[in-house]
Amino acid sequence: MASLILSPAEQDYITRGVEKGLRADGRGGLDRREVSLQTNMISQANGSARCRTGHLGVGTDVLVGVKAEVRTWTAGEPEDRGAVECSVECSPSAAQKFEGRGADDLNVELTQLLDRILGGPQSGIDLGALCIIPRQAYWVLHVDALVLDVKGSIADTLVWAARAALLSTRLPRVVVESVADEDGNMQSEFDVVDDPEDQVPLQGAEDLPLAVTFSQIGKRYVVDASEQEDAVTQARVTVAVSPQMDICAIQKGAALRGFPPSLLTEILHSARTVAREELLRFKDLFAAASAKSASGADEPSTASTFIGTF
């Protein structure tokens, strides 16, 4: 994932510093950089958010939109639940190595991560509530993410943005009624209320997990690796933790070696500690972003670079 090429002296400086508990930017090993959050960025989406880790121009920036679609049930699908489908794309302008098909492997890795976190009951989303009529129709949530800039910690920023987008998602109200067919048999039919003022929040979104990515450098590890630290990372693992402090998903960084068992055990313990603090931090940031959005301080974006995915 790293795009920087560091000299041996720079690599040694970063590695020795991490092993002694010192990072080049002054953070502690489990400290995250500044995080900014904005919601309701895309007017055509049912929910959207933008998250940046680090400062503008030297941080990772991700935009996520959620679009709800009514899908007809087909045989072989779950009978009484909706679905979440994820897609992640790294913009060619995010990094030089993403030009052409350079981001394909990373797009697949990040999409798998988001699917693993959001695609099942471990996500906290009430998938049963997304069912409109069993064996007939259900809601599918398309979670589409665009990585605008990459300067380390891409997985965590992606999950922060996705969580904020889903928390801000509003679904049209659906009216279900029974009507008689030509033979007098009662059939269920539904109507989607086309009123932007008559919408409901996504059930279970408050139970969505956050992700904490640990990068091994030398004999120790750090949270929220910077671009320079990414360049010397030996192993990487992303751990998703729910507000109930349950570990919901784990994904190892592609093309990197694994962690020693003793270090991995320590990391899983640290994940809960870090997640507990970051969930509180997220709550404050999301509340501030929602209030700002409600006041009209941020106008929703209709940028064609992202809206095309809808």
C-alpha cells in the first residue's frame, strides 16, 4: 500500500523510533491523527459522509454514499432480510501508482473488508427491517466509496466514513397492504412514499463497528500508520470492534506477512481499548457534523466524479 520510497537511514530511524515508543510526528503508538467528518455531502444519496484522517493534503480522504434500492426477491436468496452491497474505488488522482489499473488489487481488498464488516449480522444493521415483504421485495443498500487521497490509514478512514454515511441514511417509508386478486385471494402489495419529509433512519446503524488498523514496524506496532510508517510496515491487520466491544471482523493486509501469535494476542486486546475511545470520539464528531449539515453550513455536493456511481 505504501507509495513512498525511503532510504535505509530513514527506514531505520522510523523503525527504531517505534520500537522505543517514539513516532516521527510525536504521537504515541495507539494515537490517531486528527479526524474530520462531514455528513450529507451528496444530495442524490440516501446517506453520505466524508472523512479525512490527517490534515488537508497530508492525510487520507474518503467519500462514501449510500443508495437504497428496492429489489425483487428471487429463489435462493434469504426470504426475510435485506442486503448491503459494497464497492470501493481509489481515484487515480489519490496516488500516482493508482493510474491505469494500479489500484485494482487495493480496490478488491478494501471492498472485501467493507463487505466483511457490513454484510452480515455482525454489522449491527437490522437486515430483517430491510425486508419489505418476505419472498417478494426487500431493500438493498449500495455502499459506494471513493478514496480521494491516500496518506496512510486508508482502511480506518474508509470505515469511519461508511459508518457516518449509514448513520445519516434515511429510507423512504413503505406502506404495505393486502389486496384481493382476480380470484379473491389476498396478496400483499407495497407502495414507497415519495416524500423527502417522510423518511425513517436505518435501524441498527448505531451498532455499526469501527475499524482499528495495526501496523507492525520492527518488533512493535502502531495505530493509524502515516505514509512514512506505511513504507516500513512489515505486517498489517484491521480489527472491527462494535460498540459492545465485540470483535466483528479481522482482515490481514494483503501481500504482507503475518503477525507473531504473541503480538497478535496483544493487538486484539489493544483493539478493544482503542475502539472504546474512538467510538466516543466518533460520536462527538458525528454529532457536530450532523448539526452543521442541518444548519445548512455545508451544501450537498453533486460532483459528477462520484454521482456517476449512482
